[in-house]
Amino acid sequence: MIVGIHQPNYLPYLGFFHKMKESDIFIIYDDAQFNKGDFQHRNRIRIHNGQKWLTVPVEKRHSPINRIQVINDTMVKNEKWSQHHLSQIHDNYKNADLFSDYFDDMSSILDEEHELLAVLNMKLIEFLSSSFDIDTKIVYSSDFPSGSTSTQRLIELVSSVNGDTYLSGPAGRNYLDMELFKTNGIDVIFQDFKHPVYEQQYEGFVPNMSAIDALFNGYRFD
């Protein structure tokens, strides 16, 4: 059984959902350490001159992701941050083929105030996975607490759901202890994600946007 593991990012890119689709069980690493420079509270959308970051205002402290709080009263250009995100998404995707099919459901998530970043991110992840017709079972790392870190933590998580194969991102080749996986009887395979090219709303394709870019523009996994 193949197990994928990933932190709960904000409006993740398409490769996140490819990994989920290729997994039999997908573990959300919600008790990993928050990293303010990562995609845990921000992502990018396509705009006329390239790309734009949308960032969730959060308390930037040394804590696991599932304890990070959203600063809901933050204003961006005279709009509440969530309304700013929605207006930017609306303005740049309103003419996309499937925009009207999905925008209202996504809006209802962002319109709601969420105390915790992980809760907000998971509602959006569940919305997107459902929209892409991905039905992989999702579990949470915080349900299997441990003091281990790095490769040992990944091994424990895979074992906790009776997995025998760990699906790693390509960068795992640079830091995973492959011998430790072998010692514990777990195979490791590496994600082979090639970003598809599809028609975006503006000239020139820019990859690695939030998956809403692909969703609104009609992309579907095979």
C-alpha cells in the first residue's frame, strides 16, 4: 500500500493533488513545524503579467502548523484579507471555462472565519480534491503523535497506517535515509510529476500556480 505524506498547504499546486491521487492513503503532516517562508500560508495565482502571491496573515511563531492561528481582522487594500483573495481570484479567472462551476463553493470556505490555518487549508484541500474527483483516504499525522523527526518520523507514519511503500517528492533523494527505510521493510518510490500545459487566462504558460488555476481552466487528471 502506497502512502503519501504532505504538509497542509494553502491552495496547493497541482503536484500536491497528483501525489494524493497516486497514494492509497494520504497523510496530512499537520503537526510538522510551521515555516513562514513555505507554502503553508501562501500560494500563487496567474495574473496578466505573470503571477501574484496570495498570503494568509498568521501568527508567525515556532509551533506546529495545526496550532498556527489566522489573524482574521487583517486588511489588504481596504478589504478583509479573505475578501481580497477572492476579489483577486475573481478578477483574474472570471472568464475561465469552469469558473462559475466552482467559485461559489470556494468563496463559502474563505467567507467563513477560521481560527486555525490548518482548518482553513484542509477545507480548501478537501474542496479541491473532490473537484478533481480524487477519493484517496486522508488521515492526519497528529493522530499518531511521536517525538521522532526526519526519516524516522516518516517511517513511523507509513507503518502506522500499515503501508509498505512511501511515495516521496523528488527532493527526497537529497535528504531521506534510504537505509533506514530498507531496515524497516518499507520501499521508497519518487513522485514523477510533469506539470501539464493547458490554456491559461493570459498569454504564455506559467506552471506551478495554485491548483485553482488548473481547475477553473478545465484541466482534469487522466
